[in-house]
Amino acid sequence: MTSQPNSSALSGFRILVAKNVRHFLEARGFEFVRTKPAGAAPARAGLIRPGGQAAARLPVAAPDPQRFFSVELEARPGINHLRFALDLLVREAVALGRTPVAFKPRFDPRHNLGHDLDTDWERYIDLEQVALHPPGGGEPLRLRLLPSTARASLAPLATAWFERRHVVSAAENRRWDFVLRCNRTGLEVPGVHDAASGLPGYVVKFAPSAQVLALAQAVVDELGDYCAMHVRRDDMLELTEQYPHLDADTRPERMLATLAPHLPPGSRLYVMTNERQPGYFDPLRRVYDLRQFSDFAPLRALLEGPAPDNFLLFEVEKLLFERAALQVHTFTHPEGGRRIALCRDKGWA
């Protein structure tokens, strides 16, 4: 009697073989590509040997309304990570002369009180008001970012899905109506996004959505004159090698010492934070008129109920921070810029 091979072991063996074959072919200059001709024909996988003149060009020109570009992601991070991926998407689309199509954001539930969230970018940004600002100054290029729901109407187009590191050639850019880059993380790809023929150094500005603007304005009207402080703790406290001073520098007594030279007693201070310990900021309340999102019913409602949206709260609080008369950051400026910071360690927040 012969024993049957274990199905999981056989599956693992096949995956290993496929991975080795892929590495072998890629080492010899081949790339995998999936293409679909116009119409209802199914997509087909194949191999190409890339080459030819790169399609990305300078200066940025108005995108073609009949040709489209998007990306496909697997990562499920926070909103800042996905906004950076959206930034790259917009710049690459315009560099190819194409209209950008947003991907559907899939957030890490750990950043949303453990809840999955079925949402789209329209909740957070105004897709009709995207601006690309030239690095040397001058008039920005204004464009529309198509929502992820537009993908369904683009399905009949001649489409190509390229690998993460693929440089789209001029010939490929002419041939395909809809080009997608399969970029698992959504982050910048060396040799593609930073090459001389890659993305222009334009700065993308996303305007807040109408909902974000309305919520922020209502809180600003109620706050009156105020200052804002961002205190990033919680998840960051585990990164002791990168931020060795964070815990000590963001304890209440140390924060009071940092604030004293800049903020007179009795000042109204809005605090945005991911600190979960109840009453953590109570020592500051003895000196300042402290406010947090929980003091405002419209913001409190964003985290109540069966479908909380901590990302929408973050977008509103980010606007509140920008509009404050004085801003206090968690970390020292990562590039040496001047700002009031609680922590001696460098970081973006």
C-alpha cells in the first residue's frame, strides 16, 4: 500500500518551484505581465523582456481623459502610508500623460479600534481638487482623480498590469488604454520612481473633503482662540531603538516643562493623541484649558457605533492642528527644520 503525498506539502513544493522559476527568469531580464485586449476577452499572463524609451516625461502635461493609470496594492497600513501611495499614483499617471484612477483604501484595523472599514477616498479628500505644484514654483496643474468605483466602467479597455519594478516604455504607453502597476506596498520603487525618466518632482496637494472641512470648521468655531499639540505614543513606544526618548519626553510633567516657555497658563490647548490611558493628560488640565475630540459630540460620534472611522477623525484633527495659532509636534523635525517639539528624537509627527 502506497501512501498519498500530503496535500499541504505538495502545495508548498509547487509554490517553491514557481518562486524559483520566477527568480530564474527575472535574473535573465524577463518580467511577468498580465494583459487584456479591448472588449470582454479574459486577461492573459505572459513574459516580456522590457526595454525601449521610457514613457515618463517632463514637464508635466495635462492628462489624457481617455487613457488611465492606477495601482494595485496588497498592503493594509494607515492613512498616511496610503496617501503617499496615492501621491505616487497621481504623479506617475500625469508623467505618463494619463488620467489617475484611485485605488480603494484598505486600512489596517489596528488603527481603527480593531474594526475593518469599507470606505473610499471621497470621504477624506476632494477628488475634484487635486493640484500638482512645480518644484521651482509657478502655476499648479489642477486635475481630477477618478474614484476607485470608476474601475468597473474601464474594464472593457485594453489593459496591462505591470510588475512593481517595470519602467513603462513609450510603446507600451501608446498601446494600452489602461495601465496598472502592481505595487504590493504602494511605496516608491528605486529605479522607477526616482530615475531621470521617472516621476517629476512635483508636490501633490490633496484638498480635504467637504465632510472633513465641515467637521473641522464646527470645532474651530466652538474652540475660538486655541493652540494644538500632537502626542504620538501607543504604537510608537515599542520602537525604542528609533525613539529612545519618546516615553520620557511625553510624560505629563515633561510636556508641561516643554510648553511653559511658549504657552501661558490658562491657554486653550487642543490635544490630538493615540494615548489610550484614561486621565493621562489630567496634570495638564491644572495649567491649561485642555480639549480633546471627546469634548465635541460630532467628533465623538466618529468613534461610536458599530462602524467607527478613526481615519476620518485623524483627517479632521490634522486640519485642526494646521489652523491652530501655535502647533506643538511630537518629534523634532526630521530634516532639521525649526518647530516646537516634545521629543528629542527626530520623526515626521
